Amino acid sequence: MKRCLLLLLIGMWGAIGMNTLRAGEAQPMADDPKVEARLAVLAEELRCLVCQNESLASSHAELAEDLRREVRKLIRQDMTDAQIKTHLVERYGDFVLYRPAVKPLTWPLWFGPFALLVLAVWGLWRYLRHRKALVIQRMSEADNAQAQSLLKD
Amino acid sequence: MKKFLIPLALFMGLVVFLAVGLQRDPREIPSPLVGKPAPAFSLPTLVGDQPFSPADFKGQVWLFNVWATWCVACREEHPLLVEFSKTQSVPIVGLSYKEIQAADQANGPLNDTDKLALARERSLRFLQRLGNPYKLSVMDLDGSVGIDYGVYGVPETYLIDRQGVIRFKHVGPVTPQVLQHKLLPLIRQWEAS
């Protein structure tokens, strides 16, 4: 058991170490620090479309590189962050955003989990009330007397 | 009995959701470009000096197929495209997407003229060997036109109508099923309108 834990710990430590190493690899072409700073923030918000669970900032895919170059170009054209995002959404759809815009189409996505939570709490409340009524009902006078007598012995 | 019906219904609902979710291809991202005018560009073609832009094909229905010689899945669909080009009146325009890869520049970066020359040579050889389904092919060396079209994986195929509006996008190799059940009916529909 102890050895298992130790191995697990070493494995986890290794995984964390590798992650930081990987993060260090994606180096920006630092020709204009201002552009790079804005790119760094924007790229965290944009999804790489090839490796879908990575942001543009962390992805090594070639398309991610191209898209970073595209975003750099747009930043140099003095577009605002919102304009740049719209530019990419027009081409790749909402999927390119890590945080999709709140609009009727994405309402289920944003509010669905809370609706489910409210529903679950309501269900739980109803169930508990029902169970309480059952318990109280079951303890009739006769049962109570029998229990008392049993407890006395 | 009634007590079990509600959880059962809930469970069945969940099963349906999961079943549908599992059948869907997460790589297939719906394109926002369908129903929008095809983005304009002007690019050099595979042969000749005349650049091509989508406006040149206004007034006819055409297919726009993203390909590259390094793309394995493109070889898969290639025979079908060749076959299709023989039988149909709809022209296929190829978009040679980022033909020059990092590996080609291992011995130092190439300049634009050399890149275009190498890309043309290799693409022509590919088409001579495997058949040429394309009316013409445009060379998108840096992939910027690809970005305008929302390309995220090669091959991709677009159907563009007479007004120059994108009507359909298919990601991945065109299979006989896709051709029969999606592309052909849509081509007929947009040719008629």
C-alpha cells in the first residue's frame, strides 16, 4: 500500500513536471512585446481547432501557429479584442471561443447545469418530506407502547 | 409500479442523449460560413500566370476542395474526385493548402518564389500520377486563405452556388456515401435554382 502511494506520488510529480516543461516550450516570437502581451491573453481564450482541448496559447499544432500569426496580424491592425474574436468566430464558429457568448443558442449550456441543480434540490426536498411523513406515520401508538416495554426489559 | 416509471423515463432520456452524443463526431465543427458568400481571394494557380479568384466562377455551381500532397486522407478521396470530375459538369477547384511544410525547410527557409516552384512541381507530379480532378488549383502557401475559409483539417470540400454563396461544407475525405447522399442532391438543387 505504502509503495503504491509512493509510486503514485512520483507519477504525479512527474506529470506536473512534464506539464511545466511543455508550457515552457511554446515561445512567442517576441518582436513587439505589446503585441505579444495581448496575444498571450487572447490566445488563452481561443481554442485550437485541431487539438480541441487546448487553447491557442498552449497548442503546438501547426494550425494553432497559423492562427496565432493571424491574431498577431489583427492586433497590429489595431483591432479590439472583441473584433478579433468576432473575426475568428465568423470563420470557425462559436467553437473557437473557450467561453462561448451568452445568447439564446448557448443558454442551455450556461444555465442548464443550474436548472438541473434547482430541479435536483426540489426533488430531494420532496423526497425527504415524503419520507418524514412515512416515518411519523409508521410509529403508531401500539408500536410506541411495544417499543417502550421492550426498552424497559 | 408508477414509482419506477419516472426514474425509468429519466434513465431512457439519459440513454438517448448519450447515444446521440456518442454517434456524433466531435471533430466535425459546424461551419458558420454556410449560407455566407465565399471569402474573396486572389491566388496564383498551379499552371499559368493568371491568378484565380472566386468571382471568376460567378454564375456557376462549383466545388472547392482543400488538398495537399502530404495529406494522407486526400489520397483516400482522390480516386472518387477523379471519377466525379469525369462524369459531372460541376468544376472542382483545388486549394493546395500549405504544400510547403516545415520539413521542406529543414535546411533553411525558402523564399516565396522557391516555395511556389517546389509546391507546383510536387503537386503536378502528384496529379500526373493519380489523375487530375481539378479544373484548376490555387496555391495557398501560407494557409491564410485556408483561415478565411475556416479550414482546420485537410481535406475539406465546399459547395459554392451561382451567386458565390457557400452552401455546404464537408470536413474529411469525401466518401461515396457523402457524394451520393449529400453532395449530388445539393449540386442538383443549386444547379436548378
